[in-house]
Amino acid sequence: MSELILLLLTQKKENRKKIKRMQEVQKKEVDKLKKELSAQNKKNEKEQIDQLKKKQKQEMKELSKQNKEEQKIRMSLEHEQQITELKLNIFNHRQQNQKKELKELQKQHEEKLNQFKQKLLEENKRNEKEKLDELQKTHEQDMKELKQKVMSQDEDSQKEELEEIQKRHDKEMNELKEKLLIPEEQSCFIA
């Protein structure tokens, strides 16, 4: 936009120079014509001078009209630029307000999410503890039954079965304990 204004101003200067040059050339032509016509009829001389003046006047009028149009375009461009700047300011102001609202909503969402994670962790802990207690009870029951069984069975077979149950129980207990020991990692995974 500024380039167009600069171009218009440059054209205006060029037009002024053209007008000045034309005036000088025409003045020279008039002087030359006057000298050439000095020996001729004064009436013809006046007509030719009048025609030349008329031509000069018309050219001056056209150049003046062109300058006015250029000035009008420049003014219009300046007004458009002012309107564009105002629209941009309004848009920036709205964006700032939207950013504030978005931050507030984000903060509220994060708070709710953290509360939900905390509840979920507590519930998971409770569930895992219940499972662990249940497993412990089952194991105790199995051991009781096995001990009773052992009383009536061969010592070697009883020992193997006891070891097998003990291994299975240890494995299950370890898996559950691992789950209970890493609630923080679970929370990170949920997030």
C-alpha cells in the first residue's frame, strides 16, 4: 500500500515536471511562431497563437485532472489502511480475551483431572488390597488343607506339593505387591 502511495507521489512529481517542460517548449514554439509569423498576416498569426494556447490549456487541464484522480486514490488507500489497522487492533484484543478464557478453562480441567486421578488411585489401592487379603486367606486355607492331607500321605509327595503351592503363592503375592508399589507410575500412565 505504501509502495502504491509512493508511486502516485512520484507520478505527480513527474507530471509537474512534464507541465513545466511543456510550458517551456510551448513558450519556445510560441516565440518561434511569432518570429516566423511576423512577416505574415496578423490575423493568421493570432489564430495560430490562439490554437496553440487552446491546445496548451487542454493539455494542462488533462494533467490537472490526472493529478486530482491520483490524489483521490491516495486518500482512499490511506482510509483503507486506517480501517485495516483498526480491525487488526479489535482482532488482537479479542484474541487476548480468548487466551485468558482458555487458560482459565485449562486450569479448571487440570484440577478436575487431578481429583479424578487421586480417586482412581485410592480405589485401585483399595481393590488391590482386597485381592491381596483374599489371596492370603486362600493360601492359608490351601496350606491347612495340605497339612491335613499330608498327615495321611507319603512324606515325599507331600513335600513336593507343598513347595509347588508355596511357589505359586509367592508368585501371585509378588505380582500384587508390585502393583501396589507403583501407583505413581500408574497415575503417569493414566495422564
